[in-house]
Amino acid sequence: MPPVVLAQHVTKWYGPRRAVTDVSFVVEPGEIVGLLGPNGSGKSTIFRILCGYLAPSEGTMLVAGHDVVTDSIDVRRAISYVPEDAPLYDHMRVVEFLYFMANLKGLRRAEARRAVEAAAERLDLGRVMKLLTGKLSRGFRQRVSIAQALLGDPKILLLDEPTSGLDPHQVIAVRDLIRSLSGRHTVMLASHVLPEIEKIATRVMIMLDGKLLTSDALKSTAEEFEFRLRTPAPETAIRSALSSFAAIRTISAEAVPADERGGIAPVAEDGAMGYLIRTERRPTLAADILGALVGRGIAVSEFTESRPDLERVFLDLTRRPNKMAA
């Protein structure tokens, strides 16, 4: 089955400023792909090119096999876009707005009614259908925006910051909804909130300063492990004991709890040092590492295993220190 989205060496200039630089990626049918990056990283520009609102300065973008420049009408039939602050006609009632959007998408009479009723049921809009959109809460405005995007059964949904400004209950509801769309629809969502992307997406692309750093950040979290070691042994002894392990990528000293009050220091009161050991994924590696340390007579007061999260992968790729952790 051909990809739903194919971007090849896409670059976008705004006058003298380059917003997107040589971006290439593929999105397969049924995926939920997160586009992660700080504000100004180029996420919204990529979405605007995808939906035909902007043309790339260089490169090509295909949506459902159609070029966004030469076949823009066919692209717009295949795609629905919900921007971060989705505009609604505040003077319209919800039901009027949904029928209006259905008509714009070429749906008429019985077909429009079925589509509106299905979208309203899926987004639980029954109690607000007769209300003016201008009177809706932020959460319901977001639901109405997504409901209109579902009209016409588009192949691709583009959601820009879909949980921005929502309360915790609304965030969970929107998250569950997006997950339920996978399979029948291909979903791309842009966000700068790492935990939300990690909980929703099946694949995460990371952008920074207009460049695509990786097209599958979650793959890194699945292929690596982290071990946290606490020991009074010096770093030279740790490195010597583990020097034969080809699967170990890095060993670095880190701060450890200094006391029960939660303070941190390079060395704890009991003389122990903290080390972060990053490795490739191996079934028996934890036991092997611990055995090598004990075999050298190194006292181990703590040894825990975890999988690196998306935040760590993001910080490693962007090489920007986490100032809040200082």
C-alpha cells in the first residue's frame, strides 16, 4: 500500500528566513504520527504545506498520491486540518455549523445528515447541538472543531496542538478520541508537550529550527535501556569493571539524593556516587553488569533499570540542557 504522505527534501522560505530545511519523511496509512518540537521549529509550516495552504519553496509533498501544488484540490479532499485555535462561526449554532461544513465538503441531504449525526455522536455533542458556538467552553469548541474535520471521512487528519488549553478531563477525552481514530484515519498531530505526544502517537518525529532530527524517536526508547548505579567506588573502577561490555554506550556520573529531605549533591553523605549507564537492549545485560561489578569487589548500594523516555531522547537530539533541572 502506498504511503499517505510522502515528503521529499521540502524547504520553505519566508522572504529571507528559512522556516523549513530539507525535510523528508513518509507516513503510512493508519498511523498516528506526532510532530514534536518547540514553538518556531517548523511544525505548523509543515502542516500548512500538507493541506495546500502554502507551497514548498523547494522539494515535493504528496498527499494520497497527489502533489500539494499541482493537485491541491484533490489534496484538500483527502485531508482535514484543525489548527491550534480553530476558527468557529460564533453566530452559528453547532448543528448549523456542522451542516454548513458538510455542505462545503460536498455532502448533501441524507449523506450530510448521516455524517453530521455520526460526528456528533462520536464527539458526544448531543447536549450542545442547539447552542451557539460562541457560547461553548474551550473543550467543546475543540470537540466541534474535530467533529467538522471528520465530516467527509478524510484519509488524513492534521491536529495542531489538539489538547492546548484543555483541563485534565478534556485532555484525556481528546487523547482517547485520537487513539480511536487510528486505523480508519491517518492522524498527524503537532505539539510541544512531550508527555501528550508520547501517550498518543505510535511514532514521533522531532523538529528543531526547521530541521527534522528524527522520524522515529520512539524507536530509540524501545531499543535502549538505562541503568542507575549507586556505589562508593570511584568512576575509574566502574569503567574498568565494565570495559568489556560492547553493549554499553555511555557511563556518566550524576547527582544522587544527599539526604532524606530530597536535596541533591555530586556525592551523597554515605560517600556513594551516582552513575547513569546507557546501553543497547540485551536480555541478560542487567545481571551481567551487576555480576561484573560484584566480581571486582565493588559495593553496590542501588542498581535500577529503566527505559529512556521521550524527554531524554528529545534533549539528547536537540543538545539543549534542561535548565529547570539545575
